[in-house]
Amino acid sequence: MYDFHTHTFLSDGVLAPVELIRRAVVVGYRVMAITDHVGPGNLEHVLKVLIADCAAASRRWDILALPGVELTHVPKEDVDALAKEAKAFGAKVVNVHGETVSEPVEPGTNLAAVSSTHVDVLAHPGLIVPEEAAIAAENGVFLEVSARKSHAFANGHVVRTARQAGAKMVLDSDAHEPSDLLTREFAMKVALGAGLDEADAVSLLDEAPRDLMARLRVDHRS
């Protein structure tokens, strides 16, 4: 399994980074990113911890763990600068918390995220509009198909809009606790439930992560 959106107790998850990685190893993950919620004040601290823990785990266990962030409820005008700052501090993956249908994310956040060349994934983008998806396609920003409860309400819309615009997608857990980590079987159900046929669901689980890894310029373990 590949998963580019998870959380630890450095934000609103329940496990330490190394424990989350260890549990991911046990359930069969090959590559994961830890992307705790950050804003201007905690970005550097969170990344310092994640960089150390991901490096130790990747060195000792059969997994590639990537330190990252999820820019969450930050002013839309600051998204690009904070994403650039996160990369400078060592983030391998920069996600932006999109305009879900269940939370008061500032309107315009989706547009700010897909317009930034420093953002890799627009997480759970909710009712993203075609113009935003087209910009995501142009800038190579991946749109997330989410396995997380209320965030998954808009998956069908995200898939349709992304495909019409030619935008790339990735399926992530948005895990906050061990039971949220993905299995292949459940990930397939999420993909099929979002309206993909079986072939496209397999591509979303297998090929899309490799495309994202190429964007991130990180080595993939076979």
C-alpha cells in the first residue's frame, strides 16, 4: 500500500510517528507520508520531529516513510509561501487541507493550493470546480480521493471533475489512528465507491502513487 496522508499526535492523531510507521509496516505498507496539520507557528517543529523519525524507520524497516505536512485552515493568501517554506524545512510531501463539505475551510483555499507549484496534494477537495481541477492538471497537483468518513462524501464529484480536467488523483487514508490505515481490499472499495471501474481503481492504487513519487523525486523501493 501507498499512503500520502496520515497524522500522529504531533497534531490530531493518536500515535507517535514511529509507532504509526511500525503499524503501517505490519499491515503491508510500502510507502507512507506523515503529514501532520501545521500552520505558521508549528511548521518547523513538526517537520524536525518527522524528519528524524521517518529517517530512522526507513533505515531499519522495509518501508519508505516520508516527512510531510498538511497546511490546515491557513489563510488562503499564505498557502503558497507556507508550502515553499515547508519544502525548505525538508518536507517531502506538502498537502493542503481542501474545502471539504463538512468543515469551514476558507473559500479560495482550493484555488490557492492548486495554483502553487510547491503543493503536491490537495487533500479532500470537496466540491472542487472544473476551473480549479484544470489548474491542478496544469501544475501537477494531485487531487485526493479520501478514505476518511465525512471527507469521502464528495469523492464521486472529485473523480468526475478530475477526469474531465485531466487532473491526477491519489487515494489516501487521512489516518488519525491505527484502524484508519488502509488495506488493499478497503482501498479498492473506496475507489469503486467513488465511481471508478475496476481497471481504473487498480490504476489509482498502483500507478498514481508512482506518478506522485516521481513528482516528489524520491526513490521507490521495489
